[in-house]
Amino acid sequence: MAQDNASAALPSRIIAIANQKGGVGKTTTAINLATAMAACHSTVLIIDLDPQGNASTGLGIDRSQRDVNSYHVLMGEASIADAVLPTEIPGLSLVPSGIDLSGAEIELVDVGGRETRLRTALGTVHGYDYVLIDCPPSLNLLTLNALVAAHAVMVPLQCEFFALEGISHLVKTIERVKQAFNPALELQGIVLTMFDKRNNLSDMVAADVRGYFGDKVYNTVIPRNVRISEAPSHGKPVLIYDHKSSGAEAYIHLASEVLKRERAIRMGA
């Protein structure tokens, strides 16, 4: 699927990948979706906005390479271009996280325009079809910066009992951000993760989420898959670690769905 010149000339679409709950596959989705999108001839930039830096580690970026990172971008000490690092995946670049990022929220409290720091920094970014922001597992000032900067939000949702209860808080936050800072922000979609077809609960949760959110829920579900769990320890997305695994195939299908939705948005459908 070759990229045409018209689409290349369009501004980057910015998608925040967010869920205030940890352990739902948010970072896994960010790095594997980005890899699959890059394989579809899109140019993709991941911004690691999580102080844990798992997206950076999962893409094989050593901590010694993170001297300039998303903390410096938020604090206005560096531009996105200064912080970008290439990855081993053609078409995929990364702004890494750094340990200083954990203190950014406190440092930004008294700074003017603290909610718009990332949006301002991304205003200078060119040359990427998509920017994916890997948010921390909380609704803090870092996540708020991502939501204010983004055109859309993707929510990874683990197939567990309290799934709908947790997402309701995030949806309310998205609405508040729309009203106060970013009227164009939309829910791009919800991806069901850690789906265990042997467990009736997974089917029940999926049915509940689809019943509530309708076609906002992607058809693709991400299965529980040991290869997905193993891949980060090797510094590789699962699509590189084992491209024949069920997890890799799921992310390829998810990327196809996301790109289809994005094309419809760009065409004004």
C-alpha cells in the first residue's frame, strides 16, 4: 500500500493511546501498532510520555541513548527534532522517555500553559503521517498534555470484570478536555486486549463493551499470547520478534482497521 504524494503532504495525525489503568496493554499496543503502521508504508513517530519508559525499552533504546527525551521537550529545553531517535524498524522513530519525566508534573504546576506544552512542541513536527503518544497509566498532567495535543484517543481495554467502570472515567476526562482545551478531540476507537477465548468472561466483557460503545470498538481483539509478553525483554515489537504469532497477526489486523478509519477521516467521510 504505497503512500501517495497527497497524503504525504497532509499534517501528522496525532493519536494518544491512553488508559488510566496500568497493565492493559497500552505500551504494547503503542509499539506494535506503530510497527504495523510503518509496515504499511506510513511514517510513524512514537512519543514515550510514560516515566517508566517501557515503549523506549520495548523498541530497543538503551537508557544511555535517552539523554534528550520527552521531559526536555515538555520543559521547553529541547525540540521534538532534538529528541527523536531512529529505531530498527524502517519508518518508525521515537522520542524516548527519561527518569526526569516523573518530576515533570510538579515542575509544570506553576508554568503558564502547562496543559499545552506538548501541543506547542508538536506544532513544529513535520514528515510523519502519524504520531502515537504512549501515555502513563494515570490521568495526570502528562496524560492531559497528550489529550490536549491529540486529534484522537485510542483506548486499550483489558477483558476483565471492571473494564467498563474504568473506561467511564476516561471518557468523562476526554469530554472535559474537549470542552476546556481541545474541541476537536475524538475517541478514535477502543481495542480489546488480553482476550482469552477459553474464558467466558472475555466474551462477556467484549459483548458489554460493544453493546455500550458500538462501532467505536475495533473488530480486532488482541489475544493473550506469550510471544507478546516475551518480545519487550528482547527490545523488539512482537511483529519483529515472531511475526507468525497470533499476537503479531492481531496487531497487523488492528493497524489495517486504524488506517481505514484514518483514511475515512482524512477524506471527510
